[in-house]
Amino acid sequence: GNVGFETMKHGMSWTRNKCQSSFKPVGAFIPKSMLPQPEAATIICRVNGKTVAQDATNRMKFSIAEQVADASELTPLKRGDMILTGAGSLGPLAIGDLVEGFIDGLESKYTVSSTLILKAQHKRKAAEAKL
């Protein structure tokens, strides 16, 4: 089933889930020389080897330049800061699923991957909530 929705039923919010140390795996820094036109990149997400999301950065509601400008009005940006723009739905995920994200055409060392796990403390809280 969908772990995110299941945990919400037991009083765990999306914010709380997204603040866990394992929520946002981050890959290697991509030098500008490897991606000279970031506004024309195709981003792909796979779950267990199957493509579940694919889109181009030039189709985003706001351009990369607009997003950087907006974020810099809210807080000073420093080298290495990340701006998270969100994503469409990947569909339901299950424990053990392998999620991979990458930019089409880049070397595999820039692929980010993570396996969905359920930690023991979450299992205990979910079980207690059912009581």
C-alpha cells in the first residue's frame, strides 16, 4: 500500500515524514559543464526499473531563473544550497521499492537512488495507533 497515506491515518503528517534523515537522498554535485542548458533537461524517475515520471525542465510552471530569483528574495542563497521544486505523483510506493531519479544523458554517477524502508519505531507507533 501507500506508506505515506497509511502513516497519515495513524497521526503522522507528511511534514513529519519528509523531515526524516532518509527522506531526501541527494546525489553528486553536477558541474555546470555537465549540464550547460539546465532549462532544457529531461528528468526521469523510475520505481523498480519502471519509468513512472518523465518531464522536461522547460515545461515547469516557473523557469529555473524565476525560481532562483523568488527563493533569493526569501533567504540569502549560498553555493551548494538546493531549491526543491516538488514533483508529480509517483503512484503508490511499498516497502522495498527502489526509487531512482536522474537527468537524461548524464553519467550514472549522477543518478540518485533509495530503497523505501519502514523503521521499527514507525511500525510500533502504527501498531499502537490501531489499539
